[in-house]
Amino acid sequence: MDELPVLNSLCKDLYESVDPQVRHRAEMNLAELSESPECLQRCMLLLARGDLLGGKTSITSTQKLELAKYLLEMLGQGAPQFPPYLVTSLCQLFARLTKQEWTYQNPNNENQQSQGDDVKIDYPFRDPVDSLVKTINMDNLEESMLAVQLLTMLVSDMNSAAGMESVNKHRKNLSQFRDDFLYEIFSVSLNFLSDNVDRNLNERQIALLHTVLNLNLQCLLFDYIGSLTDETSEDNCNVQIPTAWRASFTDGKIVQLMFKLLDKLPQESSEKVMTIIAQLASIRRTLFNGTERQAYVQKLVEGVVALCELIAVPCYSHMLRLLAEFTVQSLRMMEFSANSTYFLMTFWQRMVTSVPYVRNNDEHLLNVYCPEIMTAFIESRLQHVENVDVNTAIAEGRLVWLITLIGTAVFGKTTSTSSDTHDKMDGELIARCITVMKFNDNRLQLSNTTIPLKGNLRLEVSFIHMLEQFRRAYIMDQITRASAVYDTLEAELRISEESDMLGVIVQKILTNLKFWPSNSDLLDLSLSLLKDLSLGYSAVRKLFRLPEVQLLLNNHTADHFIFLGPTIDYQTMKQRTTFYEALTRLLTTDYADDEEMLQRFLRPLTDTVEGICTVIQNNCQGIEEEQLKKIICGLCRDLRGVAIASTTKAIFQLLFEWMYPEVFNIMQFSVEKWPGCADVVTPILRLLSEMVQNRQQRLKFEMSSCSAVLLFKETSKIVSIYGDRLLQLPDVSKDRVYKERYKNIGVIFLILKNALIGAYVPFGVFRLYGDSCLQDALTTFVKLFMSIPPDDFHSYTKIAQNHYNLLEHVVQDNMPFVTNLSVDVFCSLLRSIHSGLSSVDAIVITSACSSLDTILNYLYRRLTRSTPPSNKCQWSLSRPLLGLILIQEDVYSNMKRELTSQQTYDRQSDFDMLFTQLMSNVEMNLTVKNKDTFTQNLTRFRRDIAMVLKGQALPATSSVSQEMQ
């Protein structure tokens, strides 16, 4: 065909070209192919006669079945000639098709089931799996290799939710595959390994054995209980083998088989075997009984198991000695064991933490080997530094390790083993670290670069780490006893109590702020330590009385700390929020309505606000635009820190009055002038998000105050202006779209959500007085929501969470606004709710369900509103009604005829009968007894009329009454 060379060329340009423009042009052309009806046929053509395949499309289940059969046929004929990466890709495609259509039934099944035939359900995508399992043997290596690859890909892909429309469908596939096929695949792989472990195999047979090992491993890595666990967690270590598999594990033969394979197979297979052994060691205990577990552990001493069980194994002491020697040798070879050090140390850490559960008469031997391992670890780190040529750098490198290890050791000891002896040892270690720290600080000199003269960043990080660990161990509100750590510190450094140590910590933080103003990482560690100290109930009060802190509270300008000036980059400016949060919390610890104190603290920020307002009034003349951006960005980050720490009503009221209206005018000016500059707009929106958050009910102002209403009006104005400006900006590339567009949209969703759930603004007042601020804010939300393509929406977790949280509260209190949206917008909201119900995010699912429930409740109430309401005054109404009927009989008769004639023909007889029954046994007088009779008839009449109007049959009593009459 003529189109084949064109398709081949486009695919090669997409996958092989190094020119971004050529790849983009090829991708655009192939995107048109994915949308055409002939896409599947052209893809098959490329598979058969081309080189590569690109693009993606949506095809029917029947087409997927056709493609899966074609892939198997193609692989069976040409796999040996294909390059390995192509075979892997085709196997992965087959596995994905099979997983997606695992529950697909042959259409003929439905016809036969509808006719009542008792037939076996046919799942066409499962048939190849049976054939592949039966293909594995040593007689036909090529077919067996391909079958194992396909099964491995299938097991691995079944274990992942990738490519699935919903979590429910994934879990359904997972459970059906596990129950019907997984154990059979595992058993076949295990039997194959067992049958061939003692044979003399050639190179190709060993390659097949290695592939079967991988298949066996994938079976053991399977998510048997559908938990979708976090793979990054160290706690998810139990392998939940199904009880039905019990017979394959309790005898321990699988463990012996794996150790035999570890001994016989080449080096490249060792990793797979060791991973399988690790999985076997992690099998849940409940799979075994007591004796089976002990026998199993005896054959698996190299695995991570409980120490009390290990001690009972006869070869425990020999095994532990070998493990200790292996660990020591590995630690001394840092260049080869860097990736395994963590796991080795984790093993010994878990062994040590099991010691309290060991009986006193059992020798665990950890007291013999653990000191050797600790010594080897420290010495190896110090020796590793000697690779540096300069002597000073060698000494500093050794100090980094020593100080880091000392800090970790101070906090690392368990509370149960802590004693005065240990505290004194900690005091000696910390005293030496502080001595080195002070010597290092005294030699620092400011320079024109970002690094001070004679400064070592790694050493500074180790000092902060050491101080943080000391704080966690000895400066905590939960610590009530006097610690012996200060005995040594007083003797060495005259640090006699907690306040003295707090002074040392604050002085170090101030030194880092002075000499490392542009290093974001070190500033983050230092200011986080200051923030943690300000959160403590007792520590913050001691901090406030320190002269260093008082100096800091009265001198926090760019003249004193360079990182507060406009010369610092935007990334480092983020640390200013933490800085002002800690300072504000220190200032307001014992706040006693001292407004002047807060005004003095905010004086530097007041000068900044006045300067910005003057510049804006002069049309930004006399200052560079970039410098103005940084000043505004820094101001917003500072004020956000102040707002976070302003958790009481009185302080927040003062802060808002200080900000209104100048700061809000600055924010409005900025989002109008630079809507495309995320470095400026994001801090502004973050500040707004914090201001509208009713943290600890701080926005519950007095009834005479209008601050809450003014805050929302200003927020709505800024959000609406920015939303309109943002939608007018040109599109940006995908690599910039999150930072410059989606991120701030997500923050706007967060702002509106915080404002709606705060319960501090009477939103009904706006509509009553014709104020459109609420309407404008909600309209902006809808416009921004519609601007995000559905495919991108769930790709960004924070945006999706903020959207669904906001939508939940919009439909909760503003359904009239939602129902007045256009059909397209309302349908888009419903589609987003549908997508949220299929999400894997619990927050999204919960909010989507709540939104849907609210909408359905609203619709139900509106649709059932025509039902006659219950009249609680019916008895009172019935009393004068009889008098009216008796006085004006002609009017009553005319009304009966008119109401009856308005009904359909089949209802007219029922109406005649019910009107007749209404006056049954009613006499022509107004006695109390006669009125009671009429009231009873009227109650029955009202009930029966409602039934006739609904098309329901009348109760038998009514018909009987008619016949009696």
C-alpha cells in the first residue's frame, strides 16, 4: 500500500528523531490516525510490515478481541526475529487488552441465557490463558519462553490499576483472576522449577528458567486481598497468601527449592531468587499452625522473622555470625553497597527492637555483634571522607558524619532504656558538638557569593539535625522530670537549664539566617526548627523572654536579614512564610490586648505597603518591574505567615483592619497587571486562602462588625478579576500548564471552599441587597472548571480534591445557582461527579458522593412537591365548611358539577360517589354531633380524592359504602 511508507516514516520520526519539532509534527499526524475509523486496520498493517506503532485510540470489545488474537498469531510466528523491546511491548499490549476485557462475555451467551438455556458462560479473552499455561515445558523452548513472557506480563498488569476505568472493575478482575487462574500459574511455575533444578541445562534452557523465576515472583507479589497498598511504605511487608494455597508452603519444600536455585543458577538470577526468598519470609503467620511455623522458620533463617523464633533454630548462632560478618564487610565497601546499606541496617534495627520480647534465659547474641556493626558503620563513613584531597575537607566530612550520628543517637534511644547515665553521655556528646558548632560559626565570613567564606553546607545541616534531635529528646512539653543531660552541659558550657539551651539554638538559627540567606534548604531546616520550638507550650514562653528573640522581634527587616529583601530568588522567598509564622506565634503567646505591640511588630510591613501604594499611584515609575514583583511576592508570603499564626479573634481582627483596604488593593492591582506570572499570583492566592479560612473560629466577629462581609467581598473581587484575566491568556505548553494555569485554579477552588464552609458570612444578605459578589465568585468557579480539559482534570490530585470539596459545598447551599446553569455546564458537572465516583482518591470519592446525594435530594423534593401537604388545621376548617354548604346549597352543587366535569371520564363516577359519601349521615343542622360526622367524612373524602387523582384504586370500604347506599 502507498500509505505504509508514510506511516513507517511518521513512527520513526516520533520514536527516533532528536529534533523536538520533528517529533511534535509526527505526533500530530499520528493523532489524526488514532481518530479515524481505519485506525485498527492501519495498526495491524504496521505490526505486520512496519517498524513501530504510536498513538492511542478507543476501540470496541470485539475489535480488542480481534487485535488480541492477531497479536498472539503474530508473536507465535515472528517473536524469535523481533527485537526484544518489540516483543515486550506486544506482550504488554496483549496483557492490557486481556485485563480490560477480562469479564467480557461472548454475545451468544446473552441470547442463550435469555432463552433459558443452561449453558457455560464463555469468556473469550480467558481462553488463551489456559493454552499458555499448558504450553510451558522444556521440549519447545521458543513457545515456552513466549508463553511465560505473556503470563508474566498478564500477572503483573492484573496487579495494577493502570488502564482501568474504575477501582471496582479493577478489584473484580483482580479477584476473578486470583480465584480462577493465579494458583494454577503459580503451581505450574513452581513445578517447572522443581523439575529442572537438578538438570544440566544449556544457556537457552537457563534463560527460560530465569523467565519462569520472574513469573513465580510476580505471583508472590500479587495483591491477593485487593488492598491497593502504598508501595513506598515499609509497613506493608506481609504477603497475604490465600488459604487455598496452604499446601504449597507448609511443608517448606519451596524454601529448600529456592536456596537450591540460588546455589545452582548464574549470578544474574540471584536477585530474583533472593526477592522470592524475601517474599517467602514475609508470608502471613496465620497461614501456618505452631509446629508448621517453627519448621518453616528453621528452613528460612535468612529471612526477616521474629527473634524469639530465630533463637530456637539450631543454627541461629552460626547464621547470626555470618550475617554480622557480611554486614561489616558490606559497610566497609561503601562504593559497592550503597543501595543495600539501608536494608542491612533496617534488618539489624528490627532484630534489636525484638529484644524486649525475648526470654531472659535465651541468648540472642545481639549484644555481641551490634557494637561491631555500629563501629564498622561509623569507621567506614569516616574513612570514606579520605577520598577527598584537602585535609580541611576531610576533617569537615568526618565531622558531618559524627555530628549526624550523635544527633540520631540522642533521640534514637528508647524511652524505656533511658537513664541518668545515658543522659550524661548525651550531655558529653552534645557539649562537644556545640563546641565545634561555635568554633565553626566564629570563622564564617560574609562573601559576595551565596556561600560564606569557610562555610560548609553539609556541616551546617548536621548541626541543625543535631539540635533538632536534642529538642525532640529533651525540650518537649511531655518531659516533666529534670534531666541529667544539663549536668554535663553546665560543667562544659555553662548551659544549666532549658532556657540556656534554647538560647544556643536560637543563636544558631540567627547565624544561618545571616550567613546563608540564599540557601533554601538550610533556611527551611533552620526555620522549621524555630517553628517547632514556637509550637511548644512551655518552650515558647521561655523563648519569648530570651534577649535574642526580643532582638529578632524588633529587627526583622532586609537590613538585618538579606533573605527578607528583593534580591533573593522566588524559591527562597517561600521560607519567609515560616519565618513570620514563628515570629507571630512568639509575639502573641501571652497577648493581652496590647495593640501597640502588634503595630510595632508590623511596622516594617507597614512601610512596605505604603511604599508599594506610592509606586502604584505613580504608575510604577522609578522602580524596575521585576523588583516590584518580588517586593509584592515577599509581602504576601510574610502576611501569610502572620495570618497562619493569628488564631484568635482579637489578633485576626487587628490584622484584617491593618490590611484593609490597602493590601487588598495591592493584590487586586497585581492580579490585573501580571495574571500570567505565577511567581507573583500564587503567593497572593495563598494569602487569600489563609485569610478566608475560619481557623479556630477566628472569623466569628461581633454582630456589629462588618469585617467578615468585607473580607469576602474583597476576596470575590480579586478571584473574579484574576479568573477573567486568566481565561484571556493564550494557551501554554503542557510542561508549563500546571505551574502557570492549573495550580492557581486549584488554589482558587480552595479559597472559595474555605469561604463557603467558614459559616461566618450571611450569604443571603448579598442577594437581598442586590450584591453580586457571591454570584461572581461562583460564576468564576464554573468558568475555571470548564477551562480544564476532562483528561487533565484527574491528572492533578490537588486540583481534583479542591474541586470536589468546593462542589460539595456549592450544591449544598447554592442549588438555585446550580439549577440556573446552562445544560452543557450542568452536564459537565454531573460528568465530573461520575468521574469522581470512579476515582482511587478517597477524598474525591467522598465529596463526589456527597454532591450527588445533595443534587438527588433536591430533585426529589422538587419532583414530589405537588403532593398535597398535610393540613394540621383540618378540624378547624371543617367546622365552618359545613355551615357554608348548608347556607349555599346551590353554590355547593355547582362546584360539585364543575369539579367532576373537569375530570377524565373514568374518574367522574368516582368523584360523584365521593361527593355523595361526603354528606353521608350528615343532617341539615349545625349541632356538634352533626359537625363531628361531617369532619370524619371530610377526612375520608380528602384521602380518597388524593388516591383517585394519583390513579390508585379506592379502598374496599368506599365501594361497600356505595353499594349500601
